[in-house]
Amino acid sequence: MSHISHDQPAPWWKSAVIYQIYPRSFGDSSGDGVGDLAGITERLDHLTWLGADALWLSPFFRSPMHDFGYDVSDYCDVDPVFGTLADFDALLEAAHARGIRVLIDWVPAHTSIDHPWFVEARASRTSPKRDWYVWRDAGPAGELPNNWTSALTDGAPAWTLDEASGQLYLHSFLPEQPDLNWANQEVQEAMQGVLRFWLDRGVDGFRADVIHNIGKDPALADADPKLAKIPHCALNDEPVTHAYLRDLRRLLDSYPNERAMVGEVFLLDTKQVAPYYGRGDELHLSFNFPPLFAPWEAARWRECVEDTFAVLDPVEAWPTWVLSNHDVKRHRTRYRSEARARAAAVLLLTLRGTPFLYMGEELGLEDAEVPPERVVDPGGRDGCRAPIPWTRGPSHGWPASPWLPFAPDAAPRSVEAQRGDADSVLHLYRRLLAARRGSPALRLGSMKILDGPEGLFVYRRDADGDRRWVVVNFRDKPTPLELDGSLSVEVASDGAEEGEPFRGHVGADQALILA
Ligand code: NOJ
């Protein structure tokens, strides 16, 4: 177990607020309508003003962009659309100068079909790199090796025929994203080399894409037919992955300054997620998606939170919390009201664990409506990837018309408009981040769930005499609530009565931090 003794400061990744940037849609320095690394550097003031501790960059590596960068053709170079390695170094330096740590996205389970490794592997059945990927023959009547289905393909099989060599290769996602064969030692070494390349450049860690999908059943056995329609990557949960993760953790630990890895463990049950932390010797953090898919109901959220602590606490694993990302509808859209989205922000930033913000949620952005002729993502995720509106003006701070349309109400939702309005969603996020920074209880304290009236989720955070109560009203009716002691409102999701005594009353769709 990796025990943190009480006189040591907690590791940064436990108390940080991590802000996800989707590089195509953040800042555009080149003026081609697609965001780039220098454009991110130009906009770092936004993160400093907000108070974010770290940023996670979705992929900016060389890629033919079938999956907008999650199909990597060179892990150690920047795609020209995003700039150059020098631009990356400048971004890293500028972020570090502001005290902001940088995580980059590492895509270890599959490459692009254009990666030189795959080009070499597919060249012949006897290629030295053939075994870097997963190849099988079809059966006599063309039968596939198993019933696995792929993601982003409307349920197509996870196997595609390579006409030239007559064999099928495995792909958990698009046919343009062949799965790497991690059972091959050379693959492990090559992917570790990628980590070293970026660690040596100074990154603080990685978000590891579908990390649970690197280990495969050596027998490639059929999935349970009842589940076979679910993309196989959401079912793949193999013991061998833990051995790979322990090697990766040793590699990270061999570097100074607590380099961290947060894994995307896209499995359907939190119980399956816990083992990926190992005994403090695998992932530092793991995403846990059941809460992301939970409806906005007090009982469901309470259950998700209790389930999370029930399985993570016994293995001393630190939770993460996410409301939105580049793969799902934004929570402002899912929860269908700004008041609920604001209350959800209070929840996200006060639960025990590390919160991840997805760029634009601090503006209360909804998904963009993307007309059919502008749809570009095979997985239908364009709406949540719309560009950040920086200014009120017609092009919202983008030099050219961006690659995707803006979300609705881009002018009033722009950073410029909201910075000038103390009641805005943006200012609420800033107050929440400041409240966390100022409170050991909110950052690292224990969390006790309290029983409250139906529709409310109430909990208390405690650390060494510092104490906060959090109340989230999931309903659109005002609700009375009695709490012991004389408490005052530190942050209110609607800004009401901050700094004033708590009067035993929670507004409709309101969430409060009380001190
Ligand atoms: C998960 C990423 O978040 C998603 O955007 C991508 O399509 C898949 N992994 C495949 O890499």
C-alpha cells in the first residue's frame, strides 16, 4: 500500500482541479479555424483567473484524424494542425510558470492505421512487426474469430480484413484504429519509450486512453452473447493489464515530482474500476463513469457516491468526479437547465476526490446544434466539442470561422461577457475553486453523508477542525433543512445570500456550501 503519512503534504493530484482542453476548440493562433497549441498558450490567463491547478490536453499528436487525434500516427510529434514540438515546449513552460501542471493524453491501446508500426505490420505475414497487432484468420466460411463489436461504428464487428495479407486485424474502435498487442514485449517497450519521451520533456503526467483495453484475453473468447452488442472495449477487463500497469507505475515513479497517470477505465461498474488502482502501485487516479451517466436525481447520485466510496475506500483509492467531457453530451444539456448545471458544479467541486472540468462547462455551455452537413465525428460527439466563445463579437475571438459551429447563446455565454457579470456561471466556478483552495476540508477532508429531506443531498466535509456542509437540492421546489449550529452561506449556486447566515431554507435547484 502506498500510505501517505499525515505529516507529508498530500500529492498534488489529490487536491488539484484538472481542466480538460480539447485542443481543436480552445484557442486558434494560426487563424485556420482549428485550435492549436500556441492558441492555448495565448489563453492560459483564463485558467489562472479561474484558479485551475492542472490541465489535460486531449491528443495533439500526428494523426490522420479519423477519430480527431485518438488515432495516432506518431506519438512523439505534434500534428502540423496543432503546431510544433517547440509550441508544445512553450506551452509547457508557460503553464509551469503559472504553477499549472500539464497532463497529456496517451493512447496506448491502439494506433492509427497510418502509424509506421502498422504499415510495417500489415506489409506481410512475416513482418517483424506483424505481432505488434492482433491478427487472425477467418474461418473456412469467412467466420470471424469472435463476436466482439467495435465502438464508433454502429456496432460493426471488431475485425476488419486486410485484403493484401488475407488476415483479419482487431480494432476495438474504428477500422482505422488497430489494437496494439501488449502481450508482445516490444510493444510494451515502445509504448514506455513514448512515456519517457514526454516525461523527459517535463510533462506532469498522462490521461491514459481506454487503459483497461491494453490487456486481452489470449484466447480471444466470445463475449457473453447477451452483452455482445456492447462495444467490446466496455467489457474488456483482463488480469494481465494489472501487470502492465505496475510496470508503467514503476516507470513514472522513477521520475521526480510525482508524475501521475489518470486512466480512462471505461467499464460499466465502479466495482470493476477499483482494481485498476492496484495497491497504490497501478493508476494514481481512474475515471469512474457511472456517476457521469446518472440522471439528476438525489437518490441516484447519493447511491453513486456511496458505491464509489464503498469500493474505493477499502483499497485506499482516491476518487475522481466528472460531469462533462469530449465524448458525452454536456451536463448543461443533459440536465436541461442552467440552475441544475450550477448546482451540479457545486456537487462536482465539493465531493471527496479529484474533480475534472471540461472546458466550457465553466461558461454553462450547452452542446452546439450541428447541422447534418457539418457533422464530422463518426461517433456523433461534435456537439460537446464546439469552440470556446471568448468574446461577444460575431466571431467570438476566433480569427476564422471555426471547424464546428458555436454553442447557443455564444455572445452572452462568452468569457468576455461572463467575466463582466459577477452573477455568471463563470464567476460561480471561480468562487467554487477559491472555496476549495481555502478549505482543507473541501480539498482533502473526510466526507460524511447526512440524511436529509427527500430531494436533497447533504454531506459534511472535515479536516483538522476545518468543516464545511454541502447541500444540493435536486428538485425545483424550495425545501426546509435543519442543521445544527449557526452556519453561514459561503457559496450559493445562484449567488443568493453569500456571506449571510443560513436560514434553514434551500432554494429550488439550489446548492450551497455552508461554513
Ligand atoms: C476514449 C476517448 O475519450 C474517445 O474520444 C476516443 O474516441 C476513444 N477513447 C478511442 O481512442
